[in-house]
Amino acid sequence: MTPITPDTKDWTWVLERTCSECGFDVTRFPRDQVGSMIRDNSSQWRSVLEHPKVRERPSDDKWSALEYACHVRDVFRLYSERLQMMLTQDDPTYPNWDQDEAAVAGRYGEQDPKLVAPELAAAAGELADRFDGVSGSRWELTGNRSDGASFTIESFARYLIHDPVHHLHDVRTGFEELGEPTA
């Protein structure tokens, strides 16, 4: 599959305002609900991965539903590692992660949707459990992206949850562009 033009937007603005594309507002839920939100989001990917056009890209510049699902699985894995760093280290800086490079190297479009579904669910479960263990002042622990963006665990949780929610919106829009019912 042709690599997608990299997304160079700094999506941290979602911490300040509603996403104009997917309509999600990360300020509208209690922080201690992020674990259940991750689990709920994860459960919605199963039907996406069962869709007959899961491998088809709606256009050359958009990922297929399978590629988005692989990305979300890997985001859950990555954020679990980063959250663990925040919980165990003093103000860590996370190693850089290039999501577009990961998609190419991981051959997202060639993966088996039947294997991706349980992997995504397992990654979501681990991350959700880790967030469920955060309480009190631990929500204020900090960490930093390699580009200089700084987060507390609370802002990290809010920033994170937008990603899989937004990508379900991307997938549904993509299926509509393919002339298929939404998953």
C-alpha cells in the first residue's frame, strides 16, 4: 500500500476546544472515566474489523479501517508505556514515535483483522486498567513528548482518548465514502 502523507498537525489543541472534525470535547467527562471510555471505544473496533471493506482505502490519501485499527492498537500500547513512565519516573521525556513510520514498518494494511481485534482489545484493557489505578494527586504527575509538549496524567488521558474516538469517526466517514453502511 502507498504510504499516507504524514499528519504534521499538533493535535494538543484538542485539550482546549471541541474537535471540529469529530465533535468530541475532551473536557466533558470526569477524568476517572477514561478507563471505561477506552474499554468502550475498544469494543467498537471489533465490528469495524469484521466489515467486508476493512482493507479498502476510501482514497489514496486516507488509511483503511484496518490501518486505523492497527494505529489505535499501537497508540494504546504506546500510551500504556508512557503512562507507566509517568507513574514511575520523575517528569520523563517519552521516546519519539513516528506514527506514519510505524504504519509502514508494521505493514498495517497487510495485517489480519481477526488477529488485530484481540490485540487491540488486550492493549486497551491494559491501558484502561493502568488509568483505573490512578487516583488523587497522581493525576498531576507529569511527562513530556520529545517535541516539548508537556502533560499531566489528566491532560495525557484527555489527549489520548480523542485519538481513538476521532479515528472511529474517520473509519465511519471512510465507509460512507466507499458507499458502505457505517460500522
